Amino acid sequence: MLSLSVLDQSPIPEGSTAQQTLIETVKLAQLSERLGYKRFWVSEHHNTASLAHSSPEVFISHIAAHTSTIRVGTGGVMLPHYSAYKVAENFRLLEALYPGRIDVGLGRAPGGMPIVTRALQEGKTDYGYVDQYPQQIADLLHYFNDSNTPTHRFPGLLASPSVATKPEVWLLGSSGDSAALAAELGVSFAFAQFINGSGGAPVVKTYKDDFVPSGYGIEPQSMVAIFVICADTDEEAEHLAASFHYQFLLLEQGRFSDGIATPEKALAYPYSPMDKLRIQENRKRIVIGSQKSVKEQLLRLSEQYETNEIMIATMVHDFEAKRKSFKLVAEAFGIQPEE
């Protein structure tokens, strides 16, 4: 059976505020739990006026406190900016507070422009710290497992609190590098088709073929993440998607907005022929349509990736349209909350 999960980047609609958007993200998490979605993840972005938060590990604690059963996690923590030891402590504390409900999704992207990397990594010996990402992942698993390897450079170091369970670890990626690392270390892997619309299925197949069983997984576990906009009709969904197309066109041009535009504003923009080609290319990153159309497209995606879990993100201007999109998708697949 196909499981569905949610990634919310907390995009701020034009005319709204970050505070209101954060409230709406919590409401969306509660709705996702009632509808039967498996996970609810939030992202890490910095210095971005159109997105409401930058610290997913802080936000998921709040979300977990306002839900009861849905898994909550990060999509993801940009680990090269941070100490693996501190991240291990943060997530062991979350796991102690909400046992069996915490996911830690990890990425190596900067989550912002170069100035963000310089500010977050200020004081480190060089800004090539991202090259230590594989070692950081290995260290994180070392701390989660309470390993006491005498050859480790910090022997005997405990990431407190020590608890009986541990967070579920996912490596996130839009290319083959993180997939190869996930396979080598025996952890789960999520391909971000919402970032890279091409080539994901072969990457996931290679991950599965090369997977080495570990204390974190006997068999490979994968998912694909993609944008979805679902409405009563294909035409209505396409209308709502105008905001998405406009937003990502501006982003690719290095133009940053203060919020997600209305469909009317987006449709009134004078798109050039090159703009229209970029929009067509970006359609590889999103599923748009009625319940029937969206279900068919997501089932094909599941078959292509040979995965039984899809994570969906929705970027529209109107929060009620966003809520309805998630309701329609849940209804189309007949998912139910776990007892």
C-alpha cells in the first residue's frame, strides 16, 4: 500500500505574515494527522523572506507537541553547517520527548546564498567543510547508537539523553552522491524530485542495489518527494499552480519575492518565450490536476521509483486551497490514520 507524507516549507502568501504562516503550518500538520498522512516534515532555508522558518529542529518540537501520532521530522537539517554531536543531542532529546515519532532528514545543501554559509560556518578553518559530510553522517550514527569505539576521535562521548529508541535517519538528495552514501551506511534515502525533476528513478534503483544492511535498516527504505496541487478540476488546479510557476521563475532569475503571489498576479505577468520554456521544464517537479489525474500521476511515480512512499509539498497562495489539496489527495488514495 502506498504511504503518503507531507513536506511543508511554510511559504508566506503575499499579504500574510510569518507568524500567521507558522500557525497555518501547525494546522496543516494536525490536518495531515487526521487524514492519515504518515510523516510531516519541515525544511531549512535561511535569509528567505518568502519562507517562514529556518530552524526545523525547533519547529518540529512545537509541531510534535500539537499532534499525537504522526511522525515529525526535518526535510532537512543542513548538516555541514553544524556539529554532528550537537545535532545528535538535539534529536535524542526530541526522541526522548516524543518516542517513536521523530525523523531526522539530513542534507548537504547550503539552504541559502553563499553569505548564509559564511555566517553559519563563521570561525571554522575553511569553508570547504561540506567535504566532511560523510564523516559527519558516520559520527551522527555513532552517537545515536551509543557506540564506544576506542578509535573514535571522541572516545566515550555520550550524546545525551540516552534513550531506548532512536530517530529514524534519512539522507536527502537530488543526485547520486547522497544515495550512494545512504546505501553504504545502511540508512533510508529520499530523492527530491521537487528540486531535480530528472533522473531520480535510476538513482533510487542504484541505492537499493548497493544497500548494505546496518543497525538502522535491514532492507533499503526509499521515498520520492514532489510538489502536488490538487483541486476539484484540472482547470482549477492549473489556475492555482500559476503562483508556483511564477515563484520558481523568479527564483531561477535570482529575484526574491516577499511572498507567494496570487494566481491573478502570476497570470498577469508578461512571460517571454524563454520563461515559458522554463515553466514547462519545471513541470517535471510538480503534479497538477484533479483527484483522478493526481492519483494516476502519483501511482506512475511510485512505479517508476519502485517505492511505497511519496512525500508531497504544496505551494499555493490560498491556505484553504492548500488544505483542500491535501484532503483531496488523501481521499483519492483512501488513506486512514493509524489507530
